[in-house]
Amino acid sequence: MTLETLSENRSFGGTQGVYRHRSQATGTDMTFAVFMPELVANERVPVLWYLSGLTCTHENAMTKAAAQQWCAEAGIAMVFPDTSPRGDDVADDEAYDLGKGAGFYVDATQDPWAPHYRMWRYVVHELPELVGDAFAIDREAMGITGHSMGGHGALTIAMTHPERYKSVSAFAPIANPTESDWGRKQLTAYLGDDRAAWRAHDATILMAEKGFPREVLIDQGSADQFLDKLKPEALAQAMMARRQPGQFRMQQGYDHSYFFVQSFMADHVMWHAERLL
Amino acid sequence: MTLETLSENRSFGGTQGVYRHRSQATGTDMTFAVFMPELVANERVPVLWYLSGLTCTHENAMTKAAAQQWCAEAGIAMVFPDTSPRGDDVADDEAYDLGKGAGFYVDATQDPWAPHYRMWRYVVHELPELVGDAFAIDREAMGITGHSMGGHGALTIAMTHPERYKSVSAFAPIANPTESDWGRKQLTAYLGDDRAAWRAHDATILMAEKGFPREVLIDQGSADQFLDKLKPEALAQAMMARRQPGQFRMQQGYDHSYFFVQSFMADHVMWHAERLL
């Protein structure tokens, strides 16, 4: 496996790097970012996965989430994957919320998406293995978070693989995509008309059916311009009906932007650090 | 107005007192407790009302909630009212959840309860006036919290009178009494069969209809033995659907006891103090 270094910058005593590799999962080149804190001796550090939202690449959160300072303080790594396959031969759509930048963290089964849109296996299987080989991270101490479509990814992935992810949180997640304009279109395109196949990719359904064996943290802004698509009330209901340990916070006046994400990043990084260290 | 001092004890540099007075609201003698922190100069301090749950008197939280240390540190007073009228000529029921110790913070309109069961006006109007006259508290800086039936009282009172209560929180509140065995029986007995009269006393309905103009904090234990009666999922759904600022926390493994209340009392007192000081 070859990993090409695109850039590395000193950041809070550690290193913020951007890397490219050939992905077997997507059949394309993929770019991702990793923040590594200053290492003590030869110890491996816990790692927090950050999944981004619609239209994002590996870069948005890396530059705008202000996570590095907290990861450095806590002594944990953060990985920022891309949100879809890229390249001229990869199917796309004119809409911002389908195709490139909108992989929805599923493995597509429908044409024209099936050949490359394999973001679930990329994020859950291929990239952790690659990062575990190339960086001093402890794959037994992984947490996952994300924003919007990435919050959807983080919650669905963690609830499906609680043995792999010790901790999970989300910022303004797409919480009930099978009942949302952010979800029905994409799940139909990627997975087909059979709604049974969608259920594994809906955080509210997974919360009702299985939950997560440890505490969950969810932050949502009350002035979010996409609340009608995110549907936090559905996930909150499912969470409390299940008696899922954790907390659901409605943050007054915050919108859907990275100004919101940045404002609560310290809480989330420290939440994961407490559970991973 | 005559206030009889039943006891006063030094506590964390302040005073924990128990007092008796003749109540116009209930037409009975009523006993309540007040914790006053050490006063600085002649300043009046903010006050946090603590409403207790079924079977309680003024005494339970006073002795078991370990609130005094945090109120002393924050410099706020706490008042602990009783949960019903008392006395030989006061109607009662054999059940623990109706009659004495179970006033539900309503003004009864139905016999045999109507003559004395006026806990809403007692807690909201009469007692604040009395306490404001007798103690160095600032009636412009009042918050309210409570446990179980008292959480129900705190939430319904605060949403009805947001101009009087600057802050509100609840421990394991009876969240949707119009749909619960802890609610339907009592609201029928005290207010009659007309469910329209019940709506003003259901936190989930009030949350859906009007909410609270500032942040709300609710804690619930995941191992609470009364979850089927408390219905936190209904209130969480209403809260997030409204985009009500605040947080709903499901605390792993905690039950309905004062060990739960005590474990999160510091968070609640400090939450109120931040908003009252």
C-alpha cells in the first residue's frame, strides 16, 4: 500500500497531514487528512474519526473545525476522510446532495453509483486498516463523530459496529434520513427502492432497534436552517424511549455552519478522550 | 403574617431552617424549609425552588439531596415546600399517589379535594411572597427545579410563568401526566373529567405549545424503575421538535432515588446559579 504525502504542517506541537492513496473500496484515488498529536515515546494514541457533511472534502473540518488544539491537549489523533469518491470517471449529479461530495456513507448497489460509491466499506474497513499501518494510532481505541451527513455516518457506523468504536457523538446529524429530503432521494439512488435496505442507514431506526452500548452525545443548533431535514426530534424520541445513556443538547441560536461545530468541538473531543484514554 | 421557626441549623456557613405558617391558599398550617447561604453585607440572594415528589414532605430533599453545599458555594437560597396540605380535616386517599403527599401542584376544583388542595397557588403565589418578606432573597432572581412529581411541577410552573422564573430544570420529571398512570388518576380526581383542564398541567403539552424562553436542563436515570410512568421520550420529542434550547440527559444506570438526585445536584444548582446571578 502506497501513501503519498500531499502536505504536512506543524500544528499544536503535532502534525496536520494530507495524504493520497489508491482505494480498493472505491476503485479511485482518495485523499484524507490526519492530525497526529505530539507522540510520547513510542506509544500509539487513540483516534477520533470525523465524518464531514454534504459538499465537503477532507479539508473543510481540517481547516474550520478547530479540533487540532483539543486533540493535541487530549493526546488523540483525528482522521478526516473525504465524503465520496472523486475523479472524471466517477458518476455524479447536478444536485449538491447526490453524487460527489454526497456519498452518504453507504455502499451503493444501484447503477450508475455502484462501481465507486463504497464509502461505508472505505470508512469502516479500508481506511482504519491503512491508517493503523501508517500512523501510531491504537485501533483498539477508536471513536467516531461527524457533522450533518457525517453525523448520520458516525451514528449509523457506531451503532452497527459498537465493538470497533468505543465512543460516538454527532453535530447536527441527519437523524432520520428515511423520512427526510436528505435521505430518501439518496437512499433510493444508491440502494434502490426497497426501503428494507435503507433501515441500516437511519440513526433513528437503529437507535430504536439496537442503540449503542455506551453513552452518546448529540449537539444540535436551534437556529439550524436545515432542521426540517435533520429531524432531531425523531432521534431524541427514539433515544429516550430506548433509555439510551447519553445527552441530546439543543444549543440556542446556533446554525448549521462550522461556527457551530467549532463552538462545541472541545466538548466533543474531550467526551471522546474520556472514553478512549 | 406569622412565621414560626421549628428549627434552624448551621450548614455550610449558612442556615438550614424549617418554618410553619398559616396558609391562605390551602386553609391549613403549612411547613417548609429554607436554606440561606452566608450573606454578604445586606445583599439579597437569588432563590432556587425545589419541588419534591410523591410521598415527600419539605424534609426529604432537605436531608437527602445534598444541595446545601452547592447553594452555599453559589451564594443562592433554596426553598423546599411541602407536597400537599396536611391535617386531620384534609381529605386523603389510601393510595400513596393521591391526596396527602401527592398534591401534583394543581389547584383542585373537585370535591373532596377543592377546599385544601391548592398547591399551585401556594407554591407560585403565596409562598414566594411570604419568603420574600421574611428572608433576604431576590424575588426577581428565582429559578425552579424538582424531582418526579416535583419535576412536573417545576416544568409546568416555569412554562406558565416564565416572567417569574428565570431558570428551570428537572430530575426525572413526570413528563406527560395526561398519558400516564401518574397523572390521569390524579388530574381526574383534582380537576375533573374534562381533559381540557389537564393540559395546563402536562409538561409535554406545554412544551409543544409554548416552551420556555430560556434553556432547560432535564436529567433522567436510565435504570429508573418508573420510566413507563415518567415518559421522558414524549418530553424529549416535544422539546427537540420545538427546538427548545437546553439539554435532555439520560444518565446511565441511575434509578429514581435521591442517590440519583444527589449525584446531579451540583450540575443543577450551578446551572441555575449561572442564570440567576
